[in-house]
Amino acid sequence: MCVGQLAPTDAYHIATAAFYGMDVLLTWNCRHMANEFTLPKTYGVLRDAGLKCPVIITPKRYMEDASHSSCAFMPMV
């Protein structure tokens, strides 16, 4: 199931970040956005739509890995 089907408001935030070309989308929402199950699907949908995929990550993880070089869910652009 995609984020949009479960949480339309969360999907709107992701779509807005992608549309405006943001590099990173910080969120505490690990239920629908920043988790290992939804991220691959989310990144796939954005790529299929021709949009740049922002890194969707929690603020804590962002601060732990400021370089983002080891981010397991970083989209392949």
C-alpha cells in the first residue's frame, strides 16, 4: 500500500517536497513516511513521475549522519 492510500496529508507533504525540488524532507512520522517499508515505494512513485526524490529522514538520523553518505534509504537518482 502506498502512503497516499493510508495518509493523504503525508502524501501531500512528500509530493510538495518533490515538486519543489527539496533535497531533504525531515519528519518524525515513521509510521507513514520515514520507514523501510514505505520509502522504496515512495521513491519509486516519485521516480516514475519524473520528480527528484528528497531524502526522507528523521531529524535524529539527519543529525547523526550529516553527510548522508550511509543513509540506507537514500534514493538512487
